Amino acid sequence: MTLLSIDPGNIESAFVLYDGQRPTLFGKWDNRTILRWLTVGEHGAERCAIETMKPRGMAMSFEAMQTQLWAGRFMQAWYERTGGE
């Protein structure tokens, strides 16, 4: 099973593509590039894990809110491409 893991940021996001034994691709790309990559499906991943934040009862910065928005966009792109999982 190939797993794609994404650590979203407000401008760029880190990712790792893991084939079950070792990372096959990793890096930090512009969010729009990752979104296109997810939409087209060139990654070949069977599963996807996207980090999100939990509420902690404190005010959030604009950058943190933008990061959450990107996480949601990544989730939506994955879901639309694969139907879930």
C-alpha cells in the first residue's frame, strides 16, 4: 500500500510518499502545486493522511486559519479523486 502524508502550511506544505518500506518521494511544495498533484492523481497513492489542528480554546492566527483551509482543500481534492479512504 502506498501512503501519501501531508503536513499542510499556509503557503507551502510538506509531504511524504511512502511505499510501505521506505519513502519514495518527499519535499515541501507550494500548496497550489500539491492541490494540482492531488487532483490529477499522479502520485499513485492508495491512502492519504493529512494533518489537521485541534481546537485548544485559544485564539488562532491568520496563518493557522489559512493552514486549516488548505488542509480542507487537500481533503476535498483527495475525496473527489478517490471517493474517500
